[in-house]
Amino acid sequence: MYEHTIIAMIDSLVKDNVIPKAKRDDAIRSLSAYWDDKMAVVWCTNDVIERGKEKGINITEERAVEIIKEMHHRHDCEYGITWNTIDFYLTESN
């Protein structure tokens, strides 16, 4: 997993007081080591919002969350989620 994603996850846990700030770097190292031989593709609401802007479609954060959840629920694991998938949901939402 990309380091910026791991850092964002750990920072969220620190912010919510799930792990102490003093353990932040240890947690980053631990998660980095865990993900060293694995891969995950992560799509976020910002991807949906920015793609909407590129297509001239205004998408709210709330609608982007709905789109992300719907894509996850309905995706075909044989094909995954692509920019074309996001484009489909953007046009479906208008």
C-alpha cells in the first residue's frame, strides 16, 4: 500500500485517540511492514469529485460517498473498479 495511505490511516487513528501520538511512527512502520508483500487499490471520494470536475459534473462529498459505496457493493471482481466505472456512476447520478 502506498505510504501516504498508511500515514493517513495512522493519522486518523491518532486524531481519534485510538493510538497515542507517541506511537505514530511505530504504527506507520508496523503497517508498512504488513503491507510490504500485499496490494490494495483504494478509491476515495476525492477521486470521484475530481473526476466529476473533469467531466463538468458537480458532485458533493455526500454524493461521492454514496457513489463509492455503490461501486463497492455492485462491482464485478473480474473487472474491478476503473475510471470508466466512476464515469458510469457520475453520469447515472445526474
